[in-house]
Amino acid sequence: MNTYTSRQEIPSNEKWNLEDIFNSVSEWENNYHEVEKLAEKLKNYEDNINNGNDLYLFLKQKEELHYIFKKVYVYAMLHVDVDTRDSEAQSLLDRASQLSVKVSSATAFFMPFLLSLKESTLKEYILSAEKLTYFEDDLFEAYRFKPHVLLKEKEEVLSQMGEALASPSKTFGMINNADIKFGEVTTDEGQKVELTRGMYSKLIEDENRDKRKEAYKAYYKPYVQLNNSIASTLSAAIKNNVLISRIRNYPSALEKSLFADNIPLNVYHNLIESTKKNIQPYHEYTKLRKKILGVDELRQFDLNVPLVKGVKQSIPYDDAYDTMLQALQPLGKEYVDTLHSFKEKRYIDVRETPGKRSGAYNLGLFGVHPFVLLNHQDDLDSLFTLTHEMGHAMHSYYSNRHQPQITANYTIFVAEVASTVNEVLLINYLIKNSTKKKVQRHLVNHFIDKFKGTFFTQVMFSEFEKKTHEMVEKGEPINGDVFNKTYELLFREYHGDALVFDEEVKYGWSRIPHFYRPFYVYKYATGFAAAIQIANKLLDGEKETITSYLTFLKSGSSDYPLELLKKTGVDLTSQEPIENALKSFSQLVEQFSSF
């Protein structure tokens, strides 16, 4: 595996080509100023929308503004993410964030104005201006939000507070990506070096238990040291969310988060309740892990090491990409050929370098193309991460090509379906094409652990979010000690009594960036359950499923997410998809035990 100390060392074909957005910072500046002008222009519509044509012109210019602004913001963000230490890039992003406040302020009047109109008046406007039909569904959807929209002056104040309200998330991001320093670990040559996240992902799976323990202690060291600081950022983020929920007249912060997607509260509750009701196979797997590892005490740093030894393999990036394409053949030639082209077109930033944002993501930019960030480590986990993120990328690509701008962005609720379908197809391909029982057992183990991370862990995180938000809503204090206690109790409940708990366990909440996007993580679990159902049909060769699934990928946000999924045969308002997923997990554990 190549280790790079700077971006200059990386081949250009493994780095984003941000000139696909703007050719230069100078062009970025021109578009930045264009957004400022458009924002000022939109302000002039306040108290001046008197007929259908006025309404159409405002909405058309607003859409144009958001199209340009998104490119301005993303260009700056992507530059920061490849090197969070780059002060010039950070300056661009800061300016883009400030610009977003101007944009919000310029349009803050509109929702109160729209909801002051009688629906009959809006219908008359649409009849008088035919082009308004493009915006019709969105306009009438807005009436669903009427109980939660404030008077014009209050909406403007909230929009101006946007940057301040985002401060906890931004502060945590800087701590977690730019400032944090992990402890030291020992190399094979006996030298002490500072741990990186990329190193940790490999060392925590090392067959040498002492190495795992050392990496675990080094990784958690800064989170323990910064416990109070990080607790203050998360506490502020939760309190901000609860405050805005109350200001907007939602019964709870959770219901506010579910409202836009029109998700019933019972979908969230059913996920947690069904998982805890069927948690025993997960506890059995934990006991099995302890037995196979042959340890007197199973610790958290034992939970990621593969249970089948001697099959760890290096998978170079090019090989990983080819394997992914082969695994996704059940999705059809159109899908695979399109995905093949993403690599040569430089839609992907592949390698880990100092200062680069951790983890992986896809960002679909309307009118341009998807951008995928990786920190590829040439191993099996990285193959799965690649396959996962390219599922997102294809979803963005299809939606942006087949939907107009107004419905091109799919909601987060359905986002994890496309990524997880890809992962399920990959694991089945790898198992099917392996001739060695030992390798097959290793792959089943790997999928069980993927299931653990994408489903059980996310449900546990979801319950943590639910509990901490409810504490604030009840007026109870939240701080580092409260977070530690709440997280440890949940960790014990989900993992069972086979695990002996290190002191570091209770600090696990402090390293999770998703907690700064409230009630996001449950969508990993619901998406995973939906994806298993879809993938199993694809593997059975159901051609109608290929058609319905690709239609789903091309649908963007043209319908509510639950309705889009129902068209693929998945109904998340019932417990069936969750229980089917948990049944699949139980079968995997039985399969693994029987090898």
C-alpha cells in the first residue's frame, strides 16, 4: 500500500478535478458576487408578489441563486476537506458560510408570505401563470409546514442565527479533523509513531492483541482528555436543536426531524424496539467471538479483529474497483458501464493524506457530477467503503440526470439504501466466487461485522440521541458525565454480558460526527433493512426488481421516501423489513457457527 505524506505525491487520476466546478478561485469569486447580487434582487420581491407572474419570477430566480450558491459552497468545502489545515481554503469556506446567511435572510420572507395566501389564491396564481406548474407540488407541500412557520420578522432572525447555531458542529469538526492528536503506537521496527485514523482502522483488526490494545488506548486518549470540551459542543448542539424545535412548535426534536420526510414516529420507535426484542443473536455472536479468540475477557478492542486468521489480503485500489464492478452486475449493464466511467473522469479523491477529512462520503452536485471522498487503505474494509460510496454516487448521478433541479436531491432517509444494496451484492459475490471454505468463513464473519456496524451500532446511536434529547426536553442537565453514563449503559445493553468494559468505552459518543446532524443515524439502519430486502430480490434474478430499483434511483425526491420505497416492495411502516433483516443476521451467525 502506498503511504502519501502530501497531496502532491498522489497521481492526478486519484484526485478530484475541482475545475469541473470552477476553473479558478477567480471564477469562484465571480460566482460568489453573482450570488450576492441575486440575493439583493430577491429581497426586492418582499411585499411585491402580487400575481402569478411575480411569483414565478421570484421562484425562478431563487432556484438560479441556489444552483450557483451550491457550487460556490461545495467548491470551498471540497478544498477544505482534502486539507483541513489549508487556511486559504478555510477562508473561502468561511465566506461561503457567511454567504449562506445572506441567502437565507434574503428569502426568509417568502414562507410566511406563501402561507398567508389562501390556497384558493395560490390556485388562481397557478392558473394565470402556466410556468408555475413546475413549482406547484412544492408550493402546496409548504402548507403542511404551516403550523411550524413563524412570522416574517422571526423567520429573518432565525435565518441570521444560522451560522451561530452551526457553531457547535463546526467546532467539533475542527477538533476532530484538524486539532486532535492521537497517542503513539509501536511500529514493527519498534519505533514510536503518532497514530492516524487510517492506521487505527488497520491496527484495531490486527491479529496481535497487544497491538490492538495499544492502538485502542492511543485512539481514545484525546477523546478522554477532551471529554469536557467535546461534551460542551454536543450539549450545545442538542440544546440548539431542542430550542429550534420548540420555537417552531414541534412536539419534540425527534418529530421535527421526521416531519420533512413525512415519517411516522412509530418507524423510529419500531426500529429500536424490534432490534432490542431480537438482540439475542447479537449477544450470541459476542459470546462466539470470545470463544473463538480464546480470551479470558473479551474487550472492546477485540470486537473488530477478523475471527478467521491467515486470510487477510491486500486489495489495491484498481483491483478493488474492478471487483466492485463485477459484483454489481446484477444491476445491469447501464449501471455498471456508468459506474466504470466515474474512475477515469476523476470523480473520486482516493488517498489518505495529513489533514484530510476522515472517513468517506459522496456529494452529488446538480449540474456537475458526484464527488466521492475516500481514505483508501487497500484492504477489504476499503473495498466495502468504495462500493458503499459509489452506491451513493450512482444514486446522485441518476437522480440529477432524470429529475429537474427542484426534485433532484433525494432525502437522507433513502440515501443509505443505494449504498447498502451495493454492499450486499458485493459480499454475496465475494462468497460465491471464493473456492476456499476458510475464505468463505472469513467473508461471512466480515459481513456479520458490517451488519453490526451498519445496523446494531446505528440503532444504539439512535437510542442515545433519543435519550439525550429527551433529557433536555425534560429540563435535565446534560454534560460529559451524563453522556458517559448514558452511552455506557446502552453499550452494555446492546453488547451483552460477554464483554468486559474498559474505561474508554463510555467515551465512545465523543467521536461520532453524525450526532451533530440530529436523528440521522437511524436512517442507516432502516436503509440497511430495506436494502437487504431489495438485494435479495436482485440476487434471485427478479427482472422487475431491477426495473423498479433503477426507477427508485432516478426518482430523487419526487415523492415521500416511504412511498418511493414501497414501489420497490419495501414497507418500512411495518416491522417486517426490520424483522427480516434481524432474521438474516441470525442466519449469518448460524452459518458462521456451522463452518
